[in-house]
Amino acid sequence: MFVLFEETGKFLAGRILSEADSSLQVELDSGKRVKVKAANALLKFEKPAPAEFIAAGQRLIEEIDLDLAWEFASDEEFGFAELARDYFSADATKAASAEQQAAALFRLYDAPHYFRRAGKGRFKKAPPEILQQALAAIEKKKQITAQIASWADELGQGQCPAPIREQLYKILFKPDKNSAEYKAVVDASRATHTAPLDLLQKAGAIASPYQFHWKRFLFENFPKGTRFPELQAPPIKDELPLADVRAFSIDDSSTTEIDDALSVQGLGSGTVTLGVHIAAPGLAVLPGGPIDAIGRARMSTVYMPGYKLTMLPDDVVQAYTLQEGRNCPALSLYITMDEATLDITASVTRLEQVPIVSNLRHDALDNVFNEAFFEAAQVTAPVDVPWGVEMTFLHRLARHLKGQREIVRGKPENFNRPDYNFKLDNPMGGEPQGDERVSISTRQRGAPLDLIVAEAMILANSTWGQWLAEHGVPGIYRSQASMAPGVKVRMGTKALPHAGLGVKSYAWSTSPLRRYTDLVNQWQIIAVTKHGRSAALVAPFKPKDADLFSVISCFDAAYSAYNGFQSGIERYWTLKYLEQNGITELTATSFKDNLVRADDLPLVLAALGAQGLPRGARVRIRLGAIDEITLDIAGTVIERLDTVAETSAEAQDSDASEDGEDEIAAGPISIAVDMNEAQADAEPAPAAAA
């Protein structure tokens, strides 16, 4: 005698060796002996052999029409033998054959949408409404499966279906792994043995490498788009006195958000007053308002070659920017000092209207106010050069301030590498398309005009940061515990030292049109300016304010993402520059492991043959293939240009502290398409074995 039984979701059959009240000893065709609970023994039969019996039952399954079986099945609970008798036997008094009963069991077990299980071998048919819903879902699933197969076939043939193209970045980076579009990409990748990103490239889903990088950035950081809602800049209602100064700003020609300006009074009198004037949107844009919500959502202006996404709408920016020819509302810091020694004797902060006489531009004046100009000015005062006298004093002051900071730092600030300017041939000034002609020029770090502005802003940010702390008003600070390797700059709400800058505290406050942290700090500074010692009671953010920590966290994340994108897109344009100018070789300097830095371009790359070279070794590199999607480029050392590394120990030390800036924004792109997941729509079916 043989028995058909269920064990862990499988139907097995074997020879009965012995039988007790609660269990059976059964031998399978494999020779294995198992103990079967009596409740799991579903059907006993004398012939045929177990394997043949199960095979016969499986063949008969197709003869059972589920709709017909459901129609005449009892509304009450029933067993599989009863259904087999009603379905197969012409004589209702005669039982169906063992094979037919097995077929009914297998069919019922495999159709839970028609019949739900009510016990071992027992079933009850589903209510009509539940069955219709289940059948509709099954039909929908069949259609989706067919759609997935169709899309996967199109991708395999090098064509991208529109729905997949529209959801490209979602599929790659934040997929719904149950969506048909995602499953089609996975199936096509498996079928063609092609990586998903390569597959989509070949299918034309990616319009261009530039668009890939740009659209990916927007998808991850601006999912609702980059357009601003229609908003008007609120007017500044404060009655502000007019400052008796002639202020000027120093920016690039492309700068529209002019946050800061300078003024100098008292030259030749022995006592000089430096004015640092910061645009004051914080007088009108208030916390919790609609414009504040925009700034808080973006956190910063996003910069890239040939384009930018401003933190605030242009109409708002233009209402508060320090435009020449206007009296502009400003938060002003006046630093009084001895003209001869440059020792600071006093400082005061005022809210006022500041006459902006000139918006000076780097690209027009860098060749005028250069080192040679300031050397000559020490002999003869440049009275015939507009702003020459003021610039001469400011340059002297900047060098003095830098020197004082370097004493605190413990070593000088070295600007060993230049800054690079990217200019796109894009006359319309709109969003770049990625195929524009690009030119790259150098600008030495620490150039005189840069130094003047940088030192004035550091002075203002450190002075105001300390001032907030003295009044018990929290702000957003940047601090660095020491200059030791690995000690990073952090953001917090306490006025802690910034070892890298050599100042007691440092609170970003001088770019409120471009950085949300600066706008927050401006609100706090305005509160101190207006209320003095009672400012802590009325400032928008109180000590240990959870909202302030939230701002820091969100800003850190956004600023990191924006800087990463800027670095990556500048690398894209550098690679484009190599391609457009047919550059196949370049000179470079070894600085770490097998990495080299191009001498005349903002490019770091891995070079075969650079491993083991001393730091500072100069080499000639032959460039290989460029991958504009991964932003990767191959390089091979073909010549050593020096016999001994020329970099001084001091420069090596300085370079070592800046290596973090040189991480290559290239290499394999991490996508969220998992090729190791189970096959789409693969659902386990009841197994039947001998």
C-alpha cells in the first residue's frame, strides 16, 4: 500500500511500512524512510508506483476547469475527494480514481483565489466578489508581465520605451522595485548580460553625459523642479539712517548676489575706520515667511560653470543686493584702528542705508591691482587710480590680518595651486547643454583683490561670532579643534576656535543672499544690534533651539551635495576641454599613491606607472579614453621630468593637509538596480515529488 502525504508544502508519496494510530512509517522511492503524521496522510492507493502516480495526477490537472469546478462546488466546506467525484465521475455514488483525486488535490491547492484551504485536504470556495477581484488582479498581473517582457525586448534591441526614459533617474537611484519599468530594466540586463547603465546608454535613454549628470543632480536635490513660486520681496520698514561713507564691492562679473561691500574713512588722519557692509535681507525676510521657506529649502546657491541656481528668486535678490548707484539697507561693521600700527581699538555694528558707489569686478581689475601695483604704491600714492588709495590701505591691512592669523595657526597659509575659471561659449546665458566650447583660465589663490575681500570677511565673521557669544545669543559657527591631520571643520552653535583660520570663533554672516546659515546669523546679529543685552529674549533662535540644529544638519547635507556636484561638473568640463583641444599628453605632479595632479588644469587622475613615485615628482602623462558618464580618464606615465622630487618639506606638509580636496570625482557610479534579486514574478508553486 502507498500513501500520498503533505510535508512542508510539498506532496510526497511512498510505500507504507507500518501504521499506528497517529503516524505512519513510509519509505520513499529514494530509499529514505520518514515518519508521517496521520493527519498529513491524504490519500492511500495500491497502484501505480508513487512516481508514476504523482505524474499521472499532474497530467490530469489540465482537465480540471477552475471556473466550472467553482460553479458546482459545494458552498460548504468539502474535501478534495468530493470534488474529484463530482467532477470526474459520471456516477455520483462512485468515487473518482486515486489519480483523479490526486489531480483534484493538486488543482485545489494551486488555486487559492478560487478555493481557500480549510484544513488538510479540506477547502471552501471563495465568495463571488472576492473571486472576481482576484481574477482581475491576476489578469492585470498578466498584462504587466507582458508589458515588462515587451519593454525588456525593446531595451535589448537598443530602443528605450518612453515610460522608462521618463523614469530613468528614479529607476537608477531611487527605484520602486515592484514597478514594471524597473523590472523591465533588470530583465533586459539579465537577458543581454549588460550592466543596467550600459544597457540604458545603448538604448538612448541618456540624452547626453552632461544631461545625465545635471538631471541626476536635479532628481536628487530638486525633485519638485527649480522654478520659484511667484513672490514679491517684502519692503524693509525700518527707518534707517544714511551712512556717511563711499562703499564699493569687489566681485566677479557674473555675480548678481552682491552681499558685501567695503568702505575706508580717515586715511591720513592717524585713525582709520574700515566699514564692512553686508546686504540686509534679514530686515524684511522673516523666519517662517514664504521667502524664508524657499531659502531654507535650498540652503545655498548652487554654482557650476556657466550657470547657477540661486538660493532666492532673482526679484528678491535684486531688492536687497548692494547695487551701485543706490542707497542700500545694510548691516555694517565698523572697525576702528591705528593707521600706523593697524591695532584695532574699537568696533561697532549698525543698521543703516549705505551708498554703494561702485561694483568693482575682478576680471576688469585683477591686472590693475596686482602685486606690482601695491609695491609701487609704497613709494608713490596712487591718487590718479580710482580707489587706488583705499585699495593700497586695504591690501596692507589684509596682509597684516593674515599675518596675525598665521601666528595663531602656527604656520603660514600656502596657496600652492591656482584657482581655475571656467567660461562657456554660451551667448544666451541659459542652461548649458553640455556641448558648448569651454575655456579654462587660472587665477592664483591669494591674489591681492581676493586677499582684501577674504580678510575683511574673516574679520567680520569672527568679530560678529564673538559678539553673539558675548550677548548669550546662539549662532551657527564653523570650528576646527586643531590643525592635526584628520581634524575636520564642523558646524555647531557654540563659539569655538577655528584652528585652520586662526580665529577665536567664526560665524558665517557675510553672504545672506547666497547661504541660509548667513541669513540665520544675520537675524541673530540684528537682534543684538537692536536690543543689546536683552537680545537673547527676542532673537529668533534661542539657546539650545532644536530648530537651529535642524538648520545645521540640513545645510551640511545640502552644501555637501552642491559642492560634490560642482566638483563633478567642473571635472566634466575639464574632460571636455581635453577633447575639444585634442590634448593627449600633459605634465603632472605625483602627490599620493598612483594619483597625479595636472600642472595646468584642474584634473586629478590615476596614472599607470605613478605608483611608488615620490611626492612632488613631475611626470609626463599620456591620456587614454575619456568616459564622460563616469567622469573617468586613464593615464600612463611616459616620462619622468625630474630626477629628484622638487617639493619642499613645507609644501609637502601643506599639500598633505589639503589632500581631501583632491578626491577624484570619477569612477563607477553607484546605482540602486540590484541584479542579484530574485527573478521578477517568480513565485513558488506547490511541489509534488515521489
